Amino acid sequence: MNLIRHWIDNELHDGAPERRGDVYNPATGLKSAEVALASVAEVDRGVASAAAAFLEWRDTPVTRRARIMFQFRDLVEKHLDDLAKLLTAEHGKTLDDARGEVTRGLEVIEFATGIPHLIKGEFSEQVSRGVDTYTIRQPVGVVAGITPFNFPAMVPMWMYPIAIAAGNTFVLKPSEKDPSVSMLAAELFEKAGLPPGVLNIVHGDKVAVDRLLEHPDVKAISFVGSTPVAQYVYSTGTANGKRVQALAGAKNHMIVLPDADMDLAADAAVSAAYGSAGERCMAVSVVVAVGDAADKLIPMVQERMAKLAIAPGDTPGAEMGPLITREHRDRVAGYVDTGLEEGATLVADGRGFSPEGYEDGFWIGASLFDHVTPDMKIYQDEIFGPVLSVVRTESYSEAIRMINDNMWGNGTAVFTNDGGAARKFQNEIEVGMVGVNVPIPVPLGFYSFGGWKKSIFGDHGIYGPDGVSFYTRQKVVIARWPDPMHRGVDLGFPTNQ
């Protein structure tokens, strides 16, 4: 059985033999590997490696760091298919989806290659007689990332390229459910010239997470995951004096107005709800249909759902794969049961689905509910699977109010051909990322990703300009090089005259 090991000092480490986790192929349901789960001592070893490397890495010229990022970027592009195949084998998403994920991670690496420009400070000459003021941005130190199963390539790449380019060293705790893609990325980074200890990977469970949150040498934590865990990471990390950004759960709504291009809206709803089997924090899980929009939209959605190719992710033409684990599949199927019990209309039922020959995999088909109301559990909870709910409202104002009343505020969208309605939406909606006729408004790498309300804990989004700010600290320097002719004691309060 293949063992997925820790990566410390650019070397593989087995870890304690009694600490192992199972990795599965979600399409077959068969165990494909074991992963080493770190003890406290192994986390400490990874952090110690990062702390020792930081002393030299922070003083490595920024141009040298940028050149390594360029080399890493080229190697990731060259091995994009290799990364995607590993991702599909352990997560289950289709190869096309996996390639897209790696490409979005690559965008952030490309952004990080511009680090010489991104960390430039400001300079003001002669703010007082013979006095100049300027700012510099310096790395935080050892920083850690705790990342989720649903984007095992992209989300880590949202973190460590910017952190490392800015002069920090990094300890990554990826999801133990699909860890191999991070290991290949680390090997590519070493080939790009990254010195030992600058990027370390420790696999693990809550033992590893808790140790990173309390370790005195870890100065900052980046996290992406569910809201309860994000809140725990934020409160525990900040209580231990760390800078923390914790991106959390979502319940993303897509408003469809009666004047919308219904073909476009139907394509968007199916793509955004069922892509990656709904295991996306930016997936559309609720369509809010205003007026008679639902009557026009739902038959078009059904028509598209019926044509979805649901198959193992490496099958040519596959559009949707399985869920990550058997337990998660059962949890999602349980929400379909709950929706029926609550009185919603089940338009399409994905329970019991499996492709021929893959009956032991973690499958559920695309499911669709109509006549969902905000008091239902299927509306209130983050299902994180291929279950789409349609809520009907009489007015546009009611639809906006419904989104603003929701505790999450990650992503949202409106579909309309009315420019005034679109402007009203972007102005009034209390959500961090907004799409206008775009169902999944994930910003490109040179912007920043981050929601509002209980979709984020902390005041920094991830990657982009917010990422640079998070992984650096600003220092203001006020300097005087005295004129040898200007001497004497002056007890007056300093002024700028």
C-alpha cells in the first residue's frame, strides 16, 4: 500500500507507524493509499525546519525569490496534467475540472512572480528639516496553511506562493483525504530551486491543526473550510497571538429575474450547482426565482440535468464525478430525505445513482428541489453536494432581502437584462463576491477572494493584494541624517516647520 509521507527539509518522512489515515478513489470506493498523520513532534519538526530556513530566506534578494517563482510557474504548467490526474484520482472531480483548478492556482503563482513590485514601499522626502519618511514591507515569519479537500491544488496555491515570495517560510497542512497533489507541487518547487525548509508539508488531523494553532513559532495562519472550524481556527489562533485569515462556508444564491436570458440562466444554474458535484464553496445552491421566472426556468434546468454525463472523473466526456467520501455521500443523500420531509417538491432525485461497474463508489446524482422556503433545513444548511433548491419570490426586493438576511455572504449572482436592476443588486447586496450574469464570481489572481458575514473570520481576503498585506508587515521609518552645522538642544514639541 502506497504511503503518502510528510515533506520536511525537502525530504520525505514516514512519521509514526501507528498514525495513518486512509485515502480512497471515490469513483470505485477502494482504498488507494495510506497517509501519514503527524504527531505533535512531527508538526514541531516541520515548524523548526521552517523557522531555521526563515533566517536566510527572508534575506534572499527579492529578485532571486521572483526567479524561483518563475521557475515554479513553468514547472507547474509543464506538469499540469500530472497534477490534474492525481487530483482526480483522490478527489473524484473530472479531469477537465481538475485542469481548471490547477490553472486557477497557476494564476496566483503568476501574480507572485511580481513580488518585487508588490512589496515596494512609499517614500516622502523632507517631511521635516532634514527628515525623510518611508515604508517597507517585511515578511511575518513562519506561516501555516490549513486547506480543504475540495480544491487540493488551488487553495494551497492561493496561499504559499505569495507567502514564500514575500520572504516567509510555510508549513502546509493539506486535507488528509486527497494529499498527493500538494506533494507533487512541493517536489516541483524544489526543482525550481526552493531551498530546504522554506515549504514543509505535514499531513494530519485535529492533532496537527491544534499544534499549528498554538505553536509559538507560527506567526500567521491561513484557513479555508467550514464555518464552525473556521470560527474555531480564528478564535484559537488569535488567542495564541497569531494573525489569522479563516475563510468559511457559504450558501450562494442566484437571483433570476423574469427578463433574464433564460437559456443563459439555465446553463449557469446547472453548471454552478453541479460542477465538481457541488463540492465548491462558490457553488450556487439556491436559485431565487422572481415572479414567473421559475415556471420558465425549471423545465430548462431539468432538460440540461437529464443530459449530464456523470461518470468517473477520468472518463472521456465526464461532466460530474462522485463525492469525496462515503460518509459525505450519505450526508448529502440525507438532506434529500430531509427536503422531502419538510415539504419541498423533489423535481429530480439523485439518490441511488451509480454508473454501471462503479456501484461501490461514492455516488449521488444531480438533485433539484422546487418550492423551498427559508425555514427549511435544506435552505439553511450548507449541503456541499449536487442539490439545488429553487425558492420563489414575488418581488426583487424580497429576493435581495432574503440574501442579505442569510448568515453567509460568500458569493452571489443576478441574471437580468436590466442594467438598473443589476446596479441595484451590486449596490445593495451584502455579499463579498458578486456576479452579474456570471454564476461563480471568483476573482482572478490579481484581485482578492473573500466573502462577508460568517463566510470569513478576519479582515483579509486570500491571495491578490490582500494576500500580500496578510503575509507582510508594514514598517514606517523616519530618518534624519543631521547637517553637521545643525546642533543644539530643543525641548519644544517637534513640528513639521
